[in-house]
Amino acid sequence: MGWSDDRRERLEVALTEADVVGVRPSVNGGEAVDVLLHVLALPESGPMENDPRRILRFCGVDDVSVLLRRVTRDGNDPPIELADLDAVEEFFESLFTGDSLYGWRYFDEPSLTEDWPEQPSLRLTFDASPAPHQFYWFNECGRHEQGEVRSYCIEGTIGFRDLEVLDAEGQPQNLDEFIADGARWWRGLQDSDPRVSVDAQSDARERQVFWRPWSNQPWSAQPSDSP
């Protein structure tokens, strides 16, 4: 893809309030990593589509870092070690609920990891030349433990040279189309388009399919004081 500040900013709009629900090696193998998403997208005509699942495929990856921490009322606990990306998948599978990206900035912004400890939960280095770009993602989430929902934050970075968007079946989607659908959703919200009203969004979620069964759960858990 051609990379510019304008295109980056438009892509960040399309990703805002998307759910990151998985990070795994690409099925194509090599130096590629897939991020599983549920996105906000609105076509030129008609309602929101029934399948908001997308794959953001990062190619020419030189490193992947993941930080998993328990969140309590006193702040974040130390990093929880993760052996590999299979362990990241197991954590996502174990969740009861999760939340969406916010902040409007996800690419090439070192300040997003300024609060990270020196050693995260997982760091993988690939045999690739240094990548010119970095993607930052996170999910503030919770899972059932000992009769309550406990809060966690899982976040990470991916250094990459190129990216592409695919649908849930692995079919490529034009990146500019993906960006336009996301921008149209936010523009519709601003302009009170009935296709993205509160009722329309609620109706859409009843018929939509998701990567994770917990994705349709409301997120209402609070950090627990218990260990």
C-alpha cells in the first residue's frame, strides 16, 4: 500500500471502535501476522452488513510484542508471561467480554507504549529487515475467575512493511473501500443517518456474526480488589 500521513489518518478513523479479538500467525506463513477485527462499516446503500469480521494482515513483520496485565483498582499488575501467539489465542478464547479501540491513533506513535515495562509478556523477533511502520492495538477485557469477572488489558505492537485487509473468508478487500466504509459509518453517526442509530446498531448486533462468542456481551465489569 502507498503510505502517507493522510492515508494513515483515514485508516485510523476506519479502525476506531473496532474490536481486536485475535492476533495470530498468518495462514500464509512467513513474516506475516493476522489481527482479527470486528469493524464499524457502512456501505454506500443499505443497512450495516451482517458480517463485521475483518482480517488485518501485516506483511514483512520484524517483531511482535504483547503486554498482558491484570487491572485492579490500584492500577496495572506486572506483566503476565505468554509463551507464544498460541497463548495469546488461548487468552482471547478465555474471555467473557471485551472492549473496542479508542484514541484515534494506532500507527507509528511511540508514545502509546511509554508506560510499558522493559520486558513485556511476549516478544517475537522475525528474520526480517527493520520495518518502517508499527501498529498498536489493545483490548480492555474481562473473564470469569473464581465467581467474578476480573479485568485485564491486553495490548501489543506489530512492526511491519505492508498491510492488507481481508474478509472472514480470507478474500482481499480493497483498502480504500475499507477506509471509505469506516469513514461513512462515522459520518453517518455525525449526520444522524438512521442506518447507524442506536436502534439500528442494536438490531444489527442481533443478526451479525462474530469471531468470538463473547463479542456481543455488554462490558460492565469493574476492576476487582481481590487477588
